[in-house]
Amino acid sequence: MIEAVGVTDPGCVRSNNEDYFLIAPALGLYLVADGMGGAQAGEHASKIAVETVHDVVTKANGSVNRDVLVRAFEEANRRVMDEAARNPNMEGMGTTLVAALEMESDILVASVGDSRVYIYENKHLQPVTEDQTWVNEVGRRLGLDEESLKTHPMRHVLTMAIGVSEQPRVQTYLLKPASGVQILLCSDGLHGVASEDQIVSALAAGESLKEKADALIEAARANGGPDNITAVLLKAS
């Protein structure tokens, strides 16, 4: 069984929130998306993507596996692209997307973009997903040092997102969490703003998952909150 809570906040700078999350305990499905695009296109893309994955997993009638979740991401990609093609105001929209899906005692994680999944166990925070970004897939392979990458003009560029390519690269990971382990899904408004130490502090403190999630949001806001902030926190029991 999984206990779950989700919190989202526009941050300290932006007036609208392009992040979107979903908690569906009956399906064992948990999602976070971080939309991008002009006007309100970003928030539209993230909502389409999340609702599409929910729809595809629902129609699987409990027969969930890696292929079903990957197919759900591919369908989300198609629907976002189709909507952008139909509506000139939505041209160029896209979104990151991360999912955690319960499969008996395992949790299947899928990811496109740079929203992340972490596992927190024995006071240690470990990233599960790998960012599909220029920094991670190009800059580091070129041998650029971490300090240079932090200020590089390409540091915010995604190499993959839902809605930008007909063939999305969906990354998947299988977790076997022990009882009490916490799993964090979040947008880069959290992991790109709050330090790892701040994230660990928030996850270690607080009596309830809601208090921990609120502390994560406050950590990003305390660092300026330049982007929308979303955290979905799970605890295995």
C-alpha cells in the first residue's frame, strides 16, 4: 500500500502555474508534469498529458506493466501534438512528465524531460530518473565541469519532452521499495531551486507527508521560487 500527498505552488515570480499533478490511489498511479509554451499552452499541455496517462491506465483494467505505461506516454505525446497542430495558440507547447505506477510490491517509474523521481531511504536521497537535458546528455559528456554547467546558456534546454517529437524517448525504472521508504516526484521548480540538503531536511522532518510536502514547497520559495513548484510524495507501507 502507498500513502500519497501532492502539493503545487506557482512560486514567487510567475502568476500562472503550468505544473499539473495527479494522485489516483485506486489505480496506484501518481503523475507530475511541467508544461511549457506561450500564453496558457504550457498548462494545457501538462493537463492533457496527465489526463491521457490516467485514461490509458484506467482502460488497462488492472493489467498494467511497462508496455502499458510506455504506451500511455506515447499517447500523451500524440494528443499534445495533435492539439498543438489544431490550435495556433498552442503551437510549440510541450511538457515534462514523470509517473510512478504500483505493480504489486514494485513501483514502475517512467520519465520524459527533467522532472524527477527520487527515493529517500535511511536518511539518504537518491535520484531515480535521469534528466533529458542538454546539460546531462551533452554538456557532461563533453567534459564540462559542474560549475560551468550551472551557468551555461544551454542549462535549461530539454533534449526531450512530451509534444515535441513524434518518437518520444520514454525512460523506465523499476523500484522495490521497503516499508517506510519515501518516493518524491517533482518538477524542476523544486529540484532545480532547493538544494539536496534542503530536500533531505524536509523529508526527514514533519510528522505527516503533507507537512513534508509543504516544507519542500517552502524550501523552493525561500530560495526565490523562480518557477512553479510541484511535489508528489509517496510512502511505502
